[in-house]
Amino acid sequence: MKIFRCLKGVINLIIVLTLFVPFISPTIAVTLAKRLSGRILLQVQAQGQAWYVNPVNLQRYYLGRPTDAFNIMRSLGLGISNADLAAIKAHPGEAVTAPPATTPPTAPSPAPPTSQRTIPAFIYAMRTNWPDAEFNDFQLNAIRDMSMRYVQGTPSFLWSSIESGPSGGIMKWNVTDAEMDMLSAKGLKVVPFINLPKLTGLHWNSSILRTDPRYRAEFGEFAYEVVNRYKNHPAWSGVAAVWGGSSDIWRDDTGAEISWNQPEVVIPLLNAAYDGIKRADPNTIVVGFNMGADVGATDWEQWHRRAFTLSPRFDWFGVQSHSNPVGVVPSDSPYRGVLGLTNVRSFLDQNGYNQKPVFLNEGGFHIFNSQFNEQSQAEQAVETYVVARAQNINLKGWMHFTLFGSAENPAGCGAVNDGDNWGIMSCYIKGSGVLPSPRPAYRALQTLFSTVNFADYNYEATLSGAPNQISPFVYRFAKASNASSKLWVIFSPRIGRSEPVSQDVSINIAPATRATRIDMLGNQTALQADGNGNVNVRSTSSPVYIRTGL
């Protein structure tokens, strides 16, 4: 951030810390500048905002919260004491009056030191619609009400949304600050996607291309500023995804490589962001690459092999995959889907990255086409979470795409390429005031996390099911806090465009004699085992849960 970089060189600098944007006349500002030349005020009210005023041109810049400004000033040895401040008397007209008092927001609990963060064994996360004050509160409540605790998309950490100016360096943090506070107030944490615009050059200077060392330096500095600002915020998860290209679009329609998306361009940018993040906080986990696996094997392997020769730096290997039926591994695209992640794991191991975990940074199921509808979207969403936990591939989580889509008018909802196709809630028409309603997928995930409490269980065994086979998938899990409490998940897979085959399945629940059957949408039925401890379950396309114990 250029403002901060040049603080040492700024002699006449004033930090004005108030509860709101100060409205000070130019004459008064000049007077203050002359009287406080060379000093930075370290006096601030609770819930304040930090601004700096350049006395030369009276330009004001928003720095964010007072703590951020204090940390910088202290590191540079700048500032004056409270005693010095008290000795400076205000002239008439210099006092700033706060607006009428309002009920202050509940302060979030302070975040633990970065070295004491707890990262869950598996991160269940949801991508939100891009931030919009029109529905932010609604969508965060909807995620919390599903008993999910990790989000991406709100706030947006797209580079061009935060840094601007003729030469860069003007940082707009106020929206991001407010959204981070909103997350923490709702008990949510962010897995940010530190992303850059799909442009060949810097968004403030298109002549500085992605291949230019200056571009890499700026992107690395931006990543540093983001993490340094929020690493101690209670909504910071301690895991950050970084843009690393898009292997599904690295060739144009003619088959030629897109220059700005080649590995030789992408990896230096990924490394710059990695270095910036680690400089700000060595304990933040960096998810690198995050590229689509929905391409042919040859392209996917070629891109990554070239990338691996460039010594990429990352902690977790990020992948994206969409609309691949859970039980299927395509022969021509073997890295797609949740079962395709086993091939991703093998590929990493073969290329020397056997210690790197995998993270599904984006994946969802497209509806309103001939393959999936609202019902099958719900089934696939639940089944993906279940199967993901049952793979021995060191998978750390899944960022489900997405909560809901939006459109400018009703005609845009349900269109082939509209984001609404991926939502687990109905489409939002911007400006309509009519909020999205849950689709079956929302209810199904709410059942998985709130009713079944799936996150409380550990994988134990696969009893049935194999890729590209119609036999039912049957998995057994045990409660982490009480291994005698079991959970079975049963469903018939969707192979290609064929409807799943319904079959009877017998589950042995012994030594338990009673169990509870829970269907995909949360309806419960008591079951009694026979003399051998068996209960019979009908396996269909909709997952069912058999639970014993508490």
C-alpha cells in the first residue's frame, strides 16, 4: 500500500481520528496542519475511524480502524503522547461534534493469536453472492442457519475492488471492514479468495502487464496488506485462497494458449502473493492454484507439469470442479468431480507433492438443464460432502458454489449462463426487495449439518459403492466424541444421464437395537433391528441417514 510505504517520507502528516468522516473547513485544516506539523495524533475514541490529511493539498485518505494506524505509527516511531496532545488547545471552530448517539454494535470476541488458531479437520464452506448491502445480512443469516461457519465471497477480496488510484495505493477498506465485522457478529469466518481482475495488465495501468516484475510486486504487496490488516480479526479463518490461473480457459477457441494465463505467467504471481501473505502472517495457510479440473486429462496434466517446474509455493492444492455426478469419473476428464480428486491426489504424489493437502475451492451443480434439476442438485450437494469425507486423499474442505445467483430482471433468472443456475436458493432480482427462497438443496444441506450434525462424525468405512457402478454407496461414520454412536449414509448413484437404480440395502447396527432414519430433507422415522441387528433401507437417488446413539 503506497500510502503506508511512504509514511517515513511524509513530514507534514496528520491523522484525524473520529467517529465519522470529519467535515473540517480548508482554513481550519491548514491551521491544524501548521500547528501539528511533524506530529501524528494518537488519541482516538472507541469505534473510531482513521484518516490521514496531507497538509500540502488537504487530501484526506481513509486508513481503516485506529488499531491499523497505530501499529504503523508505532513501528515507525511516530506519534505524540497523550500529555502532548492535552497541551494542544483547539481554536474555536476546530471541535468536531459527533452525530446523535446510537446503540453501539456488539463488539466481536477478540481473535486468538495466529499461532493458536484452530483449523477444523474439514472446512464446510459456502460461496456467497458477491457483496451487496441489499442482501448481505440475509445471505449471512442463511448460511449461519444451515450451521455452516465458513464463507467466501463476502467480503470480496478482488484486487480492483480495494486498491485504486492513478498509480495505485489508494485503498478502500471501509466496506471490507464492515463486512468482516458482520461476519464475526454472526459467528462466521472467511476463507478469502485473493483474486485479480481478468485483465492483461494492472487495473490502474494497463501498460504494466502480468509478466512485468512491477505487476508481481504490486500483487504481492496487495496480498500482504489484506492479510496484515485482518490476520487478527475474529472473522479471519487462517486459510486464504490465492488466484493461480484458470486451466479451463488457458486456450482460446482456436486451441492457442492465452498468453496471460500460461504457467510461466501465473506461477510468479502465485509466488508473489504467497510471499506477501507469509510476510504478514506465517501461520495463514495459502491455498494455491484453484483451477478448474473440468478439462481433458492432457491439458490439465500439461499445464500443471509446466507449473511444477517453476517451483510454485503453496500450502494446500486448490481445485475447482462443477456439475460432475458424484458417482462418476469420466474417462476423458479423470480429474473432475469428487471421485476425480483421487486422481488429483495421485498426480500430486507422482510429482513430489505427496505432503500437500487438497482443497476443493469451488464446486457446485448446474440446474435448469438436461442433467440436473432442483431435486438432483440437492442430492448431489449432500452426496459430494459425504463422499468427500470418505476419500483417503487428505482433502481439507469444500467451498460450495453457490448460495444464490442474481439478475437484473426476471428474464435473467434460469438462463443458461446465469449464475442463478448454481444457487441453492432461488434467483434474486436486483432491486426487487423480494429475497431468495430455499431450494431443496438448501434444506438438504441444512439437514446434513443441523439435524444430522455430520461435522461431528469421523469416517470409518466404505461398505459399498464404486466409481461408474450402479451399486448403492454405503458409508459408515462414527461420532468423534463417542465412537459407539454410528451414522450410515446410503444412496444410489447417478451414472451419466440415467436415473439411479433403487435397491434394498440391509444395515447391521448391532450392538444397537434401535436406530433413527432421517431422509434428505430431515423427516425422521424410528427403526427396530431384527434379531440379528439388521435394519432394511431402500436406497434411492436421495441420501438417507441411519443413526444410532446420541
